[in-house]
Amino acid sequence: MVNRASISAGRSLSRALLCVLATFACAATAYATPPDVLGYGSRSTSLGGAVTASVEDASAVYYNPAGLARAGALRLQVGYFSQSPFLSINGQQSDVERQGGVSFGLVAPATFGDFRIAFGLGLQLPDQRVARTRSAIVDRPRWELYDTRSHRLYLSTHLAIRPVSWLTIGGGLVFQSGSVLTLDIRGDLPFTNAEDDSRLEHQFKGDLRSVRYGSLGVQAQVHERVSIGLVYRSEVELGNTIVALAAASVGTPGTPGVPLDLSLVSTSTSLFGPQQVSFGIDLQPLDRLNIALELTWNDWSAHPSLIADQTVDLEFGGTAAFGDIESLPQLPMNLHDTFVPRIGIEYAALQGDVDLDIRAGYIYENSPFPAQAGITNFVDNDKHTISLGLGASLNDLRPTLPGALQFNAHFAYAALRARDHNKTSLVDPVGDYRSTGYLISAGVDVSLVFE
Amino acid sequence: MTQWTKPKPLQIAALVLFSACATIGDEAAFPGPVESGIGPFRPLNAAELVVEAPRAGQILAEGAAFGRAMMTEGSLWYAAASAPLDPLPEKDASLARFEVDWAQFEARAIFASPSLAPARYSYEAGTVVLEATEPWQGGAVFDPWAIESSDGSVQLYFASEGGIGVATRSAGSATFGAPTQILEDARAPSVVEFGGETLLFFERDGRIGLAKSTDGLTFTVDTEALDLGELSRGEEDPTEVAQRSPGAIVVTSATGRVSLRVYFESRFESATGSVSSGLSVSGTMDTQTYDRFDAELFGDTSVLGNNPGDPAPYVADGEATTLLTLTRAAPGSPQSRAVLGAITPARIELVPTPEEP
């Protein structure tokens, strides 16, 4: 949409320059998928996410799409989740927002003799905003993996097959949302009587874009009490480009104006999720006891620089007005790959018309970010997460419901190990700082399982 | 009779869903700043001062020609000459325009002034605590640097024509004892305890040097001219030709690291021969290698006016702030300087709390 506006010459030029200056020290924000941070489904989350080998509910759309074909029942799942961060730097709260939302899941199988095929759909809808793009001053410390990381819509669609009774294979696509902004200003700026005689047009465009990436998984029941699973999630990256173009003719009415041209192009990465490989094993040493172990590799070393790359050209009368305007260098992130171990334990306390399961899980996630000794300040800490959960299943609901009604709830506490960031430069204006904190999350979900 | 019906499963699910949808996102602020306290500074404002100050940050009322000033807890120590000579001698033509020709004034002495309650960093005109009494002092004492001990005693380091000396005032005493000369042909002493030693930074021949001591009285020169690092300069920028008037403090970071910061005055000379001054700071952990802060120490340099000098830092305990006293050119004839106070982080306000009756 194009608008005409009368703007004074001085204010317009100031705005253009402020736009230039404001982007000099901006850093983009790293993102990954919301389930990476919040989990998906209360049962899987309460088991520490160690479900690659055994998942068979709607959360299989994230943890292992092969699990969609494991159970063989039509399933509708809806839930709510929330995570509250209590993160601080130098003892001062960092005011990182609570994240939460509603999740939906669908598993729709069809069986043809021994062959089974299943379709899965998963949706996480944030309860605060659909998507957010944020750039911040590069020398201001911020919690890179928690600041607005999950404020985006998550949608996944998968298919799975069970060609033989002991093997399931699944795969599909995940959709993530991101935003792109462009600003274009053109027109004439008179030196005199600017408010009445200016003819400036500007157009602004903001797009909510989606990016797709794939996942592929397999589960194998290698023994009646042992199941193994393997899943791969591909890398996701969404670039963000901000373009500001100002082309004006500056002068007095009735005389040829002097051209003023400003061009600012800023490119950065607004969304990045590393490729991941998870291997898990589920053991059933007792009839009522399951123990799951899992290890996940995250390819964080492929993370692009979070410092926006800027190109600025300002010409007045065809001559560069300020010479070379340097932008911040594209500093390497120096992130390293991580290996995340998980363990989950599930005990069937009651079995019959009413099932009651007690669950617990543990995750250790070492931070992919190095200590921030240079001019960047992307804060992240090693994290220990303990989760607990309960599940209840009402199994005999006929004639009301031809199947079961399941309730799951989880609670998790994540402790971030305190970390010191000592600057190499003794005259750094930010200086040394210590980051620490904890996260509390909880959620519930309800499933209708149709036999 | 009221009959209760069991909620159906879909009703339960709908209740959960609508409850979840009832939350609305609030706008969250950007993360707050984390600052090391090295700068940039802002001048203390009128709300933080009680001195009627026509210039931003002025902490000491005008009425004399001031030399370097420095803060300790509750006191300001400064050098001043009370009045110009009459008749006024011609100013030394070799001095820069903004420099004071002390030969135009009565002999300088060192003053101490308590803070004006409730403002912690405003000061009234002080009283003389040290005058030149020894032949080696050449008739004047200036550039004070006071170290207050926990027992109430004070060691006052100072400069004079014959070099740097020290005088001691015992706890409970009102006067300083006889001064001792500790370093010849040097100016602007700044003394700190660091790494188990007493360090004395001094100015000599346009460079800043370092001397060390184990008792605070007998010093040995460790480095004649420290390499405090360089500023990024363009081809057309004035060249740094001298480093003067060091002011050192020991700081402990939020992670417990202890380092030394040396604030100092830089003298610049342009291609046309014009001389100017500015303020700089360098940091070190071993007193040998220094990182220089390559940016403006003041967010808004216009409030300083021209040619600031004589920086003397002071860490306000418990407030994670650094205060800086400095002098800048003040109008008048003969040329004189005003004493200003500045603070970093700039967001911290030191508005005094009114005293209870």
C-alpha cells in the first residue's frame, strides 16, 4: 500500500539517519522449534523426552513420526503448556517472558491386514503471539535460547507405515513461522516550506513467512521387552532482510533539486534450528515398569552469525556523504555441537478399567554457546531438567465413548548452572557478568482414543 | 431436587481449551543493560547536587583557581590558589590556551572539604590542610591524592616543584606531620593498593610512569613510561602527544575478577599546532599490559565544554558506580578551571534523601 505524506525536510532526513544508526549495532535472535524448548505432549515431556523408541501418541509428530503407526488407534489430543523462566544476570532478573500455548494433535491410522499406515498432525499455538521478530543491541546481554524463542506457530504433518509387525517408519514436514520487513521512501524534499511542499511516498511491507523442514524416524521392537528408535530432524534457517531505500530530491520549489539517495540493506538470520539425530532404547524389565534411555546430537556448530550484515550507502548530489560507513563484522558464533542424554521412567501403578501411570524424567543439556568473552553477549547456561508426570486412562466408557479417555499432566524444573562470562578486554563497557536461573514448566493434555 | 450430571469428555476438553485461550500476551521490555562502570559518564545533575552550579556537574562552588580534585568517603581534596596576583603578570605564552598559569596566582595549597549533607557529592569551600613548608616543595603543593585507612589515619600524597611527597595525619589528629619527599621531578601522584603492593602512578615529561612500594613511603620506579595503549585515529585527527594526570582505582567485577583502571588526561596536537585535551582510561591485571578504552568517556561531550582534564575516579561502595572528578576550563580572567563530578552508569541517580528532623 502506497501513502503520500507531507514531512519536513529536517525530520525526514533525521529519520533516515536514525534508521541507519539504529541498525549499526543490532543482533538477530536465534530460534529453534517450540517443542525443543517446551516439549510436546505431557506424557513425553514428563519422561524427559526420552520417547524416540516408544512414543505412540500424538506427540510422535515431534519425537518420532514412526510412532504414529505403532498403536493403531484413532487419537485426538488437546493440551495446554506453560513455561516460566526465572533468569538473572548479576543477580538482576532478566524479565524473560513466560511462554505457553495450546497444542493439538491427531493420529489417524488405517490397517490393511498386517500393514498399517497412519497420518499425524500436530499444532502448537502460542497463547501470546503467533510470531515475533526481535533485534537487540549487540552489547546488551540476553538469554539467546529463551528470549522469544517459542513465540511462533508450529505445525507438523507426518505419515508413518508399519510394513511388518515389529517395524514402523515415519516422516514428514514441519512448518515454522517468521516475519520479513521492508520500507521504501521516495519523493521530493524542499529546503523551504518543507511541511507544505514535501512530496514523499513510503511503502511498508511485512510478511509472515513459513519455512519447512523434514523429519524421518524409525522404531523397531527388537524384543518383546526392548524397543529401539532413531529419528533425524533437518536443519531449519529463515533469513531476515530489512531494506530501507530513500530517494528524494532536495532543493527549493521551481529549481532543480539535488538528489539524496540512502540505501540500507540489513540481512540476518531470524530463525535457526540445528539438525538433530536422536537414538533411544526403551526397556521393560518388569511388566509394569519401562525405562527409556536416549542420546541426541545437535548440530549447533552450523549456526550462522547472529550479527546482522549491513550495507549502507548515503549519497548527496551523487557524492558519498559520509565516506565509508562500517557495519559490525560478521563475528563467528563459535557454537559447538551438543550431545544431550535423557532418561525416562514410567510405572503402571494401576491397570484395569482405570490405568494410572507415574512418570519421571531427567535431561542434561550442555550449552552450545561459549562463554561470552568478546563483544557479543549471547547468554546461555548448561541445564539440568527434572520432570514428573501422572497419567490416567479411563478405559471402559462404552456406550459413551467407543474407546478411552486419557488425562496427562506434567511438571518440570530446570536448573541452569551458574556461569561466569569474563571479558577478554578489561575495558569492555559491559564487563564480566554471571548468568544463572531456573525454569518451571507444567502442562496438561486430554486425549480421546477410539478403538 | 437438583440433579447433577457428569460432565462429558468433550465438555471437559472444551473447558481446558477455552481456559487456555483466555490468556493474552503482554508486551515485554527489552533486556536491561549490564555495565562494567568504566563509562560512559554523565555529569551529576542539579537534583543530585546542592551547590548552586551554573555548569552541569559542578560540585564545588567557584571562588578560586582549582587544580586537581579527588574524592574519598565524605570528603573532597583539592588544590587551589585563593586569588590572582595584583598586578597580574603576563601569562606564559608557551602554555596552551586552556591551561592555568599558576605564576599568576598566589601559592597553591591543598584543601579538604566535607560533603554537604544530604548530598553526598556536593562540597562547600574547604579548609587548608597542607601548605608548602619545606624548601624542596618550591613554595606550593598541589595534585592531592588521599588514602584514608580504616583506623582514621590519612596519608596525603601530593606534588610540588621538587617532586612528589607524602604527609601523614594520625587518627584523631587535626594536622598533618612533616612531609617526606618520595619521588623527584614528578607530578600528579595516584596511589592504590593492588596485588599486595602499593602502586604510585605519576606524571613525568608528558608520560605516565609507575613506582612500587611495600610500605607506602619508600618507592622504586618500576616503569618510566607505561604503554597505556593507543586510540583509533584517522589521518585528519589530532595526534596524541602527551599523557598526564593519572587517576587509578581497583575494581572487582561481578564474577570476582580484580583489575586496575587508570584514568588519565590525553593531550592532542593538530596539524596546525592547536593543542587540546581529553580523558582516557586503560585497564590492566598485571600493571604491565594495558587495554585502552577506545570510545568517548562521556555520552554527551558538549556538557564538558572544552578541554577536560585531571580525572580522579572514585568507586562508590555498594552502588556499583564510578564517580569521576575532573576539571574543565571556566570563563574568567585569568584563565581558571571548575571542578565537576560525573557518574557511570548514567542511569543511576544519586538524589539525596532529605535528612530527618
